[in-house]
Amino acid sequence: MSQSKSITFGFQAAPTSENPVSDHELYREVVEDCKLGASLGYEAAWLLEHHFSDYYPTPSPLVFMAHIAAQCPTLGLGTSVLVLPWYHPLRLAEEIAMVNALTEGTLHLGIGRGTAKMEYDAYGVDMNEARARFTEIYQIVEKGLTGEPFTYQGVHHRIDRAIQVRPMPTGKAVDFYGAIGSPGSASIMAELGLPPLCLAQFPEHLLERVIDTWRETRVKLGQPTDVTIPLAVKLFMGDTDDQARDLARTYLPRNFALQAKHYEVDANPWKDIPEYEVFSRMFANMKKMTDPANLGPMMDLNFVGTADTIGRRIETLQAIGFNYFMVSSATPGVPKELRREMYVRFAEEVAPRFDSGFGRRAAPTRIAAAGDD
């Protein structure tokens, strides 16, 4: 596959802690992580969206971005992901336009339709309508961000009176990506003009099918394929592979336990929702990942090991077609000192091998600090 674009590295900034602390403290630690990431030279900090649970409580990534940007003005900011069916499209378009006007770094917006039925139920949105709502909302946001007056006629959203979103576009592009969990979704995202955003936990053969399907669809449409294609990857580094794998076995089970609880895996809430049948299969083995003995394949798919081991994994994933890696050591239970140590090690020992300018483009922060509390 083409590797015409050089590799870029961002990191995940997520509210999580070794011990229970207030949400206020969790958010303060995320800001400190972003200051560190900016000082190290990561291109962007990527934020999650989750509601009503202990699983990365970040109900408004866009609000958080505006706050982070005030202290890390040139750091790029991303979402992984905004769940579109839960938003009113005009309000979302306005807020995206406003955040883009207030920030200097690149705005990367991963968007998706979400997976947690509990969150859908809380917002009173029918999960059976998720894909259609996602498409309509993205189309409205896309029109709104042009700065031109527009109308829209959809099944779920109608804009009969011409609307012009404010603030007006600044000329700084917003980069959108579509979250993909299956080759079928790859075609849909390609038709919408959205580059794929994937998780490294998927097997290589599935990632290859996703990228191949996306590219094939784009070629059929006569559209370019030389775009940024991000991959979210768990990061555990050590002096030896065994040391790194011991760290992953220590901390990843708690992540999967919280994930299984948040998504109500035991209840299999997707079994009667046709658009989500694939998730019943994908999440079926999640509880097994709470046992450290079952984590071997998962660790092989992510960045777990020494700098050399991780470097080889990057080369494999680059060959599949990925050119942007969003590394994450911010998993539940990982001490903040450890996750920051791993972000530093990756920035010093791995990233410069694939991006010769990494570290020399370190972004300034308004409050001088590199992660110290």
C-alpha cells in the first residue's frame, strides 16, 4: 500500500486515575498531560466522549478543547470520538466553528455513532436510527462549516429556513474522520468523504479489509485516498518486552472491566438492533480481557514492548496504510507518573525514528510546565 504520507504522532488525553479522585482533579491532570505532550512535540491531544459512568467521564470534548487550547495554544486537538446522534446538528456546527476560531492547532474531529445503549437511552435517541442520524448530522455540520446559508431536508432533521452558522469560517480547516468497526462501515465513511479512524485492537486482517474497502470505494468515486488515516493504540513501554507486558497485564484488565460495565456487555443490548449486530460479536469476549492471562493477542496488536518492538509494530501498521498514531497510556488505574513516563519515553525513543522533526516542533504552553503538578 502507499506510504506517501509521513507518520505523525498524537496522544490520548483522558480523565483516569490510579485512585478515586474528584472529576475536577481528573480534568486538572488531563490539562497537565496536555502541557507535557505539547512540550514533547506530539502533534495533538485526542479526547474521548463518554457519559454517566466512571469510564472516561468526558461529556463535552469541545468544551474541554477550548480550555486546553488556552494553555497549549498551538497543540492540535482531536476527538475519538464525538457521537453525532446525541447532538442537535446546528448547535454542534456552531460549537465546532467556535472552537476552531479559538484554537491555533489543527482540529481533528473523529466522529461516530456510538455503542453504549445506556447513553442512547439517557438521551432519548432510538439506537435503530443511529446510522441515519449520524449521516444527516454530519451532512448538516459539513454544510454549516462552509459559512454559506443553507437548508436541509432529511428524515430526522429539517432546516426549512436558510441558516448561516456563526462564527464565520477562519480559513483553518477542520479535519474529520469516521470511526470504523467493520469493513461495511468503511464503505459508508468513504461515501461520506470521511477518512477512517480505527482501533489497534482489531486483528491485522480486519484492519487490512477496512483500509482496502475504504480505498476501493474512494477510487470508484474518483476521490483521493492520500489522506491522514489515524489509529488509536494502547502504549506500554519497558526496558524489556517482558517488563512492558507485565505492565499491560497489571493495568489493562481494569480498563476492560470498566468498559464491559459501561457498555453493559452481560446484557448484550445490541442483539435486537440490526445495525449493531457486529458489536454483539465484537464485545462477546471483552470480559475475558479482564483476566491478565487472556491479554497476549491484545498486547501483540498494540504498542507493548521495548522501543525496538514498538518500532517493528509501527512498520507493520504503516504497511497496512496507517500514517497517524494516537498513543494511549491513559487507561484506568495507570498512575499519572507512569503514563507520563511512557509518553516521554515514546517521544524520545520511538517517534523520532519515524518523524525526523518530532520534538523539534514542540509547542509552547501558556503556563510553563511539562507535566509537573
